[in-house]
Amino acid sequence: MIIGELSAKSGVSPRSLRHYETLGLITSTRGSNGYRHYDEDAVVKARTIRSIFDLGFSSDTARVVLPCATGSHEGVDRAAVTAHVAQLRDDLGVRIKELEETQQALSAFLDEA
């Protein structure tokens, strides 16, 4: 599929897809017309990468977690990935707690208004 189709299927902008490719997180082949062509698995990868970035994590985190999230575990150092995913989970727990505290503060303000 070409970049416009991938964008439509994944909900990720073409600009972001090109950026993900520059970072080496997704790959494409070039057709004779110069267009990028992506495999079907790029849809799941693109959505997963966007989610990781939306959560505020780095491209390094995306690179480590992506094989787990997409089911492609071959050649993966499972111990390193497990440690990284555990840290990611813990970081999310901290962020969730911070968001809950912010939500409570906003609710308290609204209750007083």
C-alpha cells in the first residue's frame, strides 16, 4: 500500500509516517514511480508507534517495545525488553497518578465555583 493508504488505515499522518521511517521504526520499498510501498503490518506498527509517542515516550522506547506490541519476537533480547517494558509500565503508573491528582484538583476547583 502507498503512504496515503497507510495513513488512512492507521490514522497516522503521512508526515508522521515519513518521520517514523526516518527513525527506522517502519520500513518501505520504493516503486519505480518513487512512491513508498508498505506491508500490511505497517498499519499496526504505525498505530503502536503513535500511541507510544502520544504517551510521551521516546523513539528508543518505541524501538524496544515495538516487537512486543506487534508480535514479532524473533531475535529479540527478551530480558532487555522485559526490563524496558516493566520500566515503561512503572512510568505509566506515575503518569496516571499525576493525571488523577490533576483531575481531582480540577474537580475541586469546579465544585467551589
